[in-house]
Amino acid sequence: MNTDRKRCSKCGEEKALSEFYINTRLRDGYNGRCKTCCSAYGRAWHEANREKERARRKAWYEANREKVRAQAKAWGRANPEKKKAAARPWREANRERERSRGRAYYMANREKLRARNKAWREANPDKVRAWHEANREKVRAQVKARREANPDKERARWKAWYEANREKERARRKAWYEANREKECARNKAWREANREKVRAQVKARRDRKRDKVRAQARERYAVNRDAERLRHKRWQEANRDYTRDYTKQWRMRNRLIARVRRMWAKLEPRNDRSN
Ligand SMILES: [Zn+2]
């Protein structure tokens, strides 16, 4: 018999020694069964003892939980990149679950997390700015989506923020405008030219508003100071007597003419008489 080969005690096949596991307790230094038979046996044993094994492993884990966790944590801290890579397949397979878990965690710890995030942002303004610049499109899309989903809520939120930061925001806008004056002027002009009708309507609305306001103010002033206003008017009439006389004369002539026409009209056709 070839000394490089050996017959398996299970399947009876003669195989190379490399097909047998080393076992120093046996005389020839190798297991009696070949590797294939050994692993088949192991598999069969696991199949037969699956529940028992699981319970055993679980019991062991329960007994050593703290130790295992501490070890895993230490390993993760020592190998952050490896940890991330190892967790990735699981994370990808459980994306929805992870997301809802994350949301639940956020909701439960909202105040704490917000405060922590805020503190971090305040401590790292450069990083925040860099991130915003790198993700400009993403941020813009997010803001837009949020605004479209809850227009009223977003408007109220923005308004509250503006009320709280009015001076700061005004200064910021002014500075920005000063820095981008040329660009802004060109942009505004282009917009006005593209929206001519809208601009016209706006101007008209503004003028109407102003006129209404002026009229209301005059009326109010007159109501409050009726006598003084009458006096003022009388004085004005006296100072402009010629103009007033002409105006009054014309007004009377006009009224007389209208009355005459009406009378003639009523004579011609009695039912045209409006005085009844
Ligand atoms: Zn075998």
C-alpha cells in the first residue's frame, strides 16, 4: 500500500493523505475518516442537534453577555472602518427597519439630540459650511419638498424665525445685496422685463393703496378738526376769490342748464319727468 495514501474507514475509498485531517493521537497521525466523511458527519450531527446547539449557544451568550458586548465594543472602537464594512450588508438588508428604528430613537430623544446637534454645529461652523456647500442641491431639494408638503407650516416656521432674527437677517440681506448688487440689479431687471404685466399690476395696486390711505387720512383729519378745516377752506377760498368765483359761476350755470333741459324733456314727454 502506498504510504502517501490511506483508506477511509467510513466510505472505504482510498485517498491522498491531504484528504484526511491531522490527528496526532492516532498512530499514523491522521483521522480514520476522510475530510468529506468528517464534514458530512459534522453536518448530520448539527442537523440532529440544531435546537440543542442553539439553546446551548444562547445560554452561553446569556451567561457571558456583558463580556461579549464589551469585547465587541472594544473591537469596534479599535476597528471603526472594519466595523462599518461588516455592518453594511446587514444594514442594507434591513434598511427599512433601520430607518424606522432611527426615527423612533430620534423621536424619543428629540430634545437631547437637537441640543447636541446644535452644540456641535456651533462648535464646527466651518464643517457645517463645507457640508452645505458640498450638498447644496440636496439641501435645496429637501427644503423645497418640505415647503411643498406643508406650505402653511413652513411659512409660519419661517415667519417665527424671522421675527426672532429680524435685525440679523436684515443685516445679512443688506450685506449680501451690497456684495451682489450688480448681479441682483441685472436679475431684477430681467425679471421685470419678463413679467411686465405683473409689475404693472403691482405698481397700480401700490398706488391705489397709497391713494386710499391718503384719502382716509384726509377724511379722518377733517372729521377730527371739522371747524378748523372749514376755516382753513374758507380762508383758502378768500385767498383765491377770483378762482372760486369763476368756479362757482360755472357750477351754477351748469346746474341751471341741466335743470332747463330736464324741464323741456319733461314737457315733451310727461313720463320723463324725474321729479316725481
Ligand atoms: Zn470517507
